[in-house]
Amino acid sequence: MTHQSPPAYMPGLADAGGQVAQLRQVLALVDEIAGRQQAPMRHDGLDEAARVSAAYAHACPIVQRRFDRLATETAGWAAAGVEALLRLSDGGRPAGAAASVLGDALRGALAALAGTVRA
């Protein structure tokens, strides 16, 4: 019988900033469904993604794992939420209020992600 040590932790395959940028795109879609006023295109999102990527790269592995877990959970429930919104819209039912709630939750999750790596 041989002893095998557990594999070393490797940060998530996706770039942390890329994950944040994708969630920002989902938020923009949700805001559109909610009927919220869209802000003109700015580069703040790119700056945020760059800050998160840099902070993630310098974070210790346990913080990186926490970020990865939170990003994965957020992406999962955000996808389920968007799917539900689309079903509401396809069924001819108003989705604005539900989209507003989902948008607020996404904003909170994005803030939590940035806070996890202190970006």
C-alpha cells in the first residue's frame, strides 16, 4: 500500500477578475429585465476586475479557496435566477420585481467577493 499526499491546492481555473466581470454582465442583464436605468458604459468594471485579480493573486490559498467557493455558489444561483426570470417573461408574467431582488443580491455578492480578497 502506498501513501499518496493530497494534491496541492491550485487556484481556480478561471481568472478571479474574469469571474467578477461575468457576474457584472449577468447583473447588467438582470437590471435590464428589472427596468433599471442602465449607466453609460464605463471602464469601472474592468478596473474592478483588475483589482480583484491582483488581490486574488496575492491572497493566501485559503482566501483563494473561499473566493472560488463564493464565486461558484454565486454563479450557480445567479444562473438559476436568470433562468427563472426568463421563464416568467416567456410565460407573459412580469419579472421586474423578481429581477430587482436578484440584482440586489448580485450586488451584495459582488461586494462580498471583492471583500473576500480585500480588493
